[in-house]
Amino acid sequence: SRLCLHELYYSITNGGRMTKEVLEKVKQKASKVLSDNHIIEPFVNVFDIAAEAGLSIEYRKMPQGNTDVSGFFDSKTNTIYVNVDNSIARRTYTVAHELGHYFLGHKPDEYGLYRRNNSYSGAKEQKEKEADCFAANLLMPEDMIRKELREYPFLKSSIQLLADRFGVSPSAMTYRLMNLRIIKR
């Protein structure tokens, strides 16, 4: 499963690090999208967010040999294409990632196909990292996670239940909790 490990480490191009300013911009944009859509608790329905933004979502089988492709955003048609063979949690994360490209104003030549388990390197992938970080902040906002854990402390001992509450995979939730230093690595 594809995860946003980049938030804490600010990984970005040429072995450098994403600046705190860029990270803050991405977090603020995700927060604004949540606010604009009046979302204050989980589950964050990215499909409704896409529709409200005027974006279409199409589910497709990916061509033979491209089974690791989760999806992509076509800015010419304002369509997010999602791999129909992926789990619901993976599709949700893919839509959130592609919404990142849209809301962060990335140009089509700055990103590509969204693949599972991509290792990023190079300037083009900076936008992929930003979209991943946007997705994590959109689907699993820190304030929502902390509120859920305060109200339902037993969720901390059940990553699966917490992940289900947020509509993400257990591995995505695990990495998010580690990045937020709620659980140890």
C-alpha cells in the first residue's frame, strides 16, 4: 500500500528535503478543502469532494503489465482514473492523491501515473510527494485522529478499527500514526 512517509521526513528532490514552507502549504490546502466541504469528522468522502470540485472519477482496468498503477489525473478532461482492481481503501487514497495534484495546482508535466510502492527520486517526483502528503492530511487529519483517540482510547490498540473509521488501509494509518509520533516506529 502507498503511504505518506514523506510528511515527517520532508523528502524531496536530489536527496534534499521538502521545505517546511512547502509542507505547511500542503497541510493548509488539505485543511482548506476539508473546511470548504464542511468535513469535521471521519470518514472523509473524497468522492464527494471530487464531485463538488467538478471532477469526474472513472474506474478502469489498467493495461496488461501496469498492475501497480493505482490511477492518474487527466487535467484536460478533469477526470481521475482509478484502478478498478484495487481495494476500496486503495481507491480512496488514490483519489485523495489525485485531488492533491488538482488542489495544489500541479501542471500535467509535473506528475505522472500514480503507482504503488514507488520510490521517488528526481525533480518530477516532488509533486508526487506533495500529492501523497496532501492525501494523508486530507484523509487522516491530525486533529481528527487525536480527537478520535481521545474519545475512543481503545482505537490506539486497534489500528484496523482506526483505519476502518478513516476509510484507509491499516498500513497507511500505521505510518500516519508514526509520522505524527502517536505510536513508535
